[in-house]
Amino acid sequence: EVQLLESGGDLVQPGGSLRLSCAASGFTFSTYDMSWVRQAPGKGLEWVSTISDSGGRTYYADSVKGRFTISRDNSKNSLYLQMNRLRAEDTAVYFCAKNGPLGHCTSSSCYAYFDYWGQGTRVTVSS
Amino acid sequence: EIVLTQSPGTLSLSPGERATLSCRASQSVSSSYLAWYQQKPGQAPRLLIYGASSRATGIPDRFSGSGSGTDFTLTISRLEPEDFAVYYCQQYGSSPSTFGQGTRLEIK
């Protein structure tokens, strides 16, 4: 059974930093691209970032580019999101998601749906 | 980026009825790269449909997806009590991937 368990969400002041983690199990983690998707309170879903299976390619939404860094450790079956220079508009539940097997990424873009999601971790940016 | 508009915003139906949810894209979605998700309060989204019409693993056959180009539809043939939730469409044929604003399916 595929399981994704996020952690690291917290209340942080504007301009602060936070690191989210996602522990994966139930599938061969190192062979799948992985993503973060967020959902602001009472709002819809927004793709944030994707990382290739090897970790060699990363992709970001314009809203977080230059501030967030996605990474992974395949030896630990773990996905990470380092969030710097946080803003109030980054307040959301952050979901870790496994990319579906029929999606694909090129050198510049990803074309992926998400077949499994974690339960999410809440990030609140407020003074 | 492609904007997805879902309609209606809220759909009120009774168990046993048929539900038809619409997702319209501002530009054609390449290769019918369109997915549908179901989300219940406090839960993660659940993949229902990918590639516009392929059901995900374990999804009952009362859920079906159709459409191409700019117009897509999710149909639930006979509503069960557990189907009342919010439904999102997502296009992944153009970067960045984008989601619709959601359709809330509520019990009438």
C-alpha cells in the first residue's frame, strides 16, 4: 500500500524559513518523480514543485521560484521542500504527491498527474 | 497558463441520481492530459480519472470521464452517499499544470 506522510508544517513569521519532509513507503520511491501541491485555506489546489526520480531535475511554479527548493533522498525514501523568504500567501496545507506513471518530464517542463497523495502538513505564515 | 473553469460551482443532487460535472479549458489541452480528483473535508485529494477517460486503480465504474480539446466532463452514473465531496479537474498537458476551482457536490 502506497503511503506518503508529510511533516514539518508550523507557524512561521513572514520572511522566515521552514523545511517540509515526506516519508514514502509501499512503492519503489527511486523510480518515480515526486511533487508538492498546496491548498490555501478554503481554496483550490496549486502545483508547487516537482523533482525527477533521480533528483537531477527540478521544476517550480513561478510563485515559489527562487524561494523554495525541492530535494529528495532515495536512500531514505524521503522528499523535502525547503521554504525560504516565506510570505503570507504561502499559507496553505502542503501535500506530497507521487507522480502518475503515464506522466513525464522533459528538460524544461513536467506533464504529470498525481496518483497518490499524503494527508498534508499545514504551514501558516503570520506575525 | 491554461485556466480551467468548472461548472456548476455547486451541484445539489440526491443519492441514486446522475451527476454531470464540467471542466472547460481556456486553451486546448494537449493529448487529453486531463485528470479528475475527489476531495472530502480534511482529506487529501484522490485521483479518479487521468488521460481524460481512464479510471484510476480502485475507482468504481460509476465514475467516467470524457471530452477532448477544451471541454471535459466527469459523470457519476448513480450517486452513492460517499460521493458527496468537492471535485477538481487538472490539466497536465501544458506547463505549468493547473487545477480548476472545484465543483461542490452536495446532498439535496
